[in-house]
Amino acid sequence: MSSKRARINLTLQDQYARITADVTFLRDEAVRLEQEFASDLKQVRAPYRESALNLVHYLALRRKDLRTTQLALQRLGLSSLGRMEANVLPTLNAVLTALNRLSGSSLPNDLEPMADPRSGDRLLKNHATRMFGSSPKHRLVRIMVTMPSQAANDDGLIGQLLEFGMDIMRINCAHDSADAWSQMLEHRRAQSARLGRTCRVVFDLAGPKLRTGQIVLGPEVLKIKPSRDALGRVTVPVRVMLTNSQLEPQVNTQVDLERIPIEATLLKHAQPGDRFELTDARGRSRGLVVVEDADQEIICTTDRTVYLTSQMPIRLHRKGKHNLKGRIGRLPAIPQFLELAVGDVLILTREAIPGENARLEAGSIVPAHIACTLPEVFNDVQVGQRIFFDDGKISGLVRKVRAHQLEVEVTHLVGATAKLRAEKGINLPDTNFHLSALSKQDLEDLQFIVEHGDMVSLSFVRNRQDIEALIAELERLDGAQIGIVLKIENQSAFENLPELLLAALKH
């Protein structure tokens, strides 16, 4: 009986020894990596130093496959290290303490006592509050809303968003201008004061403009049509606004009305009850009845579908007589798109050539093509790398790389076919670009951001140099109070995430 007990004790001692060695190795690696990153850790700002140190320890932990160690710890009724992210080194020390006591061994002198297990959560909460403001009582998350252009002219919209729970206003610097942003901020201040709510502001830098170029424009034609029921009967005539074709286009306060430019002489003489007659683009006789007139613009109605084109002749009639003749002014061209299917070839061009759909020429298919707004990418893209358009709605692989164009095979679409339009985003997540994440426009925008923002989002980030450049610019502009948000949008950023975080924590 005593020999059997001795064998059991020997087996337990072996288990303790093996698992203790595994955990000791993890702890030693954490300490070693801390020494490796010593210079970076010294530069981390004081409020984040404890978090940065824990991040380094966590990196050491995740360099090893922990499954065998975790299973052994579970069998002994100890922590499996599965929820130690917030307190890596103290947790390893606590597990080593328990193992040494179970085995009857003496404790190493350098084992620190276990930290409060809630300290990591408190740090996270404090950092989040410092960055994003206090979280509402009824939820744990903050709501961030991107401002549409109309928010510059509609303070009621921002008031509604605040009432619905917006905690952070996001302004995309790729859109609008500093004047529009100022209006949005003024509306936020007024509405926040009215509602007694705080709302932080984050500015999203545009970064290098990697987008699709222009597409060959369609015809200058405008289709207007009345509302009809299921049987095709007119339920509501369509209303249009005729304006002076010589004036600069004005903001249409009546958003339900299409604006049609015509010669000023016709506007001057038109009165309610008059009728404008024309032959539309399909050769159909059509009429627009004047129902309201104002200074240099009038409102007309029609219960017929009409196709209007630029410079189309138009006649003003009064009491059945031909009174005046004139022409419609310049109408905007219809925006076009490239229609793509899986398996199609798309040519991305370095030169700003207007894009066109695929076509048949001399019995062969000429692939669709579209330009890229950032020619520098052609120096870095390689065959086999992925490419995404329009927020991932269209996916492809780069099949050929030439000096002035990329040949892309469409591999995935959202839907059976997809429409690729001008000025849609392009993402090459596998490509290591030799570009600065800060564009010339970003540097100009930062001056406004430092004066008016709480946070700045860095787009196109790939390495620590991108972050260091942003920090240097913020310091130059006395923007030490501006928080930094890193947008992880590509493979390089994902792979370099630890060093990106350590670089940002120096701010």
C-alpha cells in the first residue's frame, strides 16, 4: 500500500514539475519581452504605462500554444489562463504560487502578489471614459454617428441624433469642407446645451485618396414622371421648377422638385395658367402647366412622363397662341457605372482615363476599365494580391501588373452582378505601400481638428512611422489633448498591431 501511494505521489510530483516548468517558461518569456521593449515602454505616457506593460506580457503569452498547459492546469483545479488578458504577469505569478504550494516547494523570491482581478477592467473603463466620455447609465457602449452633408444646414437633424443617443459625432474629412464642419459643430453645441447632453467629436482623416476615377458620362437627359397606381393611372401630377439657365445653381429648398434651367425671357413672361410645350427626346408632344411664379423661377405640373435634354426647344403658349420660343439650358449628364459579374476582367489604369464598360470589338471582348486616383499604388501592387471596391461589395484578385495598369479578376460580388461607380473606395489589404498615411490635405485639416475636435482617426495606417508622423504634427500644433484612433484596414496594420499600439501610447 505504501509503495502504491509513493508511486501516486511521484506521479503527482512529475505533473507538478512539468506544469510548473511550462508556467515558469511563460513568465520568463513575459519578463524577457518586457526587457526587449524597454525603450518603447519608457516612452509610453504615464496613464498608459501599466496597460502597455501588460500588452507586452500578453504578446509573450500568445507566442506559445497554450492548450496542453491549460488542460493540465484544469485537471489540477487551477486557472486555465483563459481570462488573464487584463492581468497577465500577476496571473502567472498566482498560478506559480499555487503550484509550488501544492507540490510543497519553496516559493521563488521574485513572485509578486496577485493584483486585484478587477484592476484591468477598471483601467479599460478609465481609458475609454477619458477618450470617449462617460457611458450612459442604461448601456455599456457609446454610439458614434457619421454626419451627412445635410447636417451642416439642419440643426434639427443633429438634435434628433442626440435625442436618440448619439455620444460621438464623426466628421469624415473626405467630404464637405471646414465651413460645413463648423456649421455641424455649432449645431452640436446648440443642441447639446438644449438637451443637457455631452457629445464628443472625432474627425476621420481622409488619408491618401485611393478611389475609382471618373466614368464616361451618359447623355444630358432628365426624366420626370408623375406618380401612378398599380393600374398605371396618374395619382399625383409631377411638379418641376423652371429656373434661369444663366444663374448659378442654387440650393433647392423644395427638395421634392426637379430644377430645369430655361432661358430667362421665358421665365419673365410666364404666368399661372400658361403652358410650356415641347417635343421630348422620344418625339412625344408634352406640356408643362404653370401653376406658380416667383422671381426668376416658376413651378409647373404635368401628368405625363417627359424626357428632357439639353438645348431642347421649348415654347411658351398663352390662350392657345404661340407667344415665345426658347431652349432648355444645360442639364446634368446621367452618372454611369460599370456592370460587373464574377469572372469578369477589370482593368485599373494609372492614367485618368474615363472608365467604360466591356465591349465587343472586332470579335473580341475589350474588358471594362476604370482609373485609380492614386497612381503611386502601381509601384507596389503584386500579382495574386486581393483588391476590394466600394466597401467590399466587389472583390477581386490582381492577375497581371503592368507599368500603367492592373488586370483584376472579379472573384466575389454582393449579388449576382454589381455596379461600380466613380469615386468609390479601393482597398488593397495585402499590398505594402510606400506612402505616408498623412496626405497634404490631412496636414491642412489637422489645424482645424486640433482647434475643434476631441479625437482624430488615422486612415491608411500601416506602420509605426505613420503614427509617429501624426504625433509629431499634433505636438507641433499643440494638440496634446487630441485622442488618436487607429483604423486597422489592411494586412500590414494587422500584422504590426502591437507596435502600432505601443507607438500610439506615446501620445
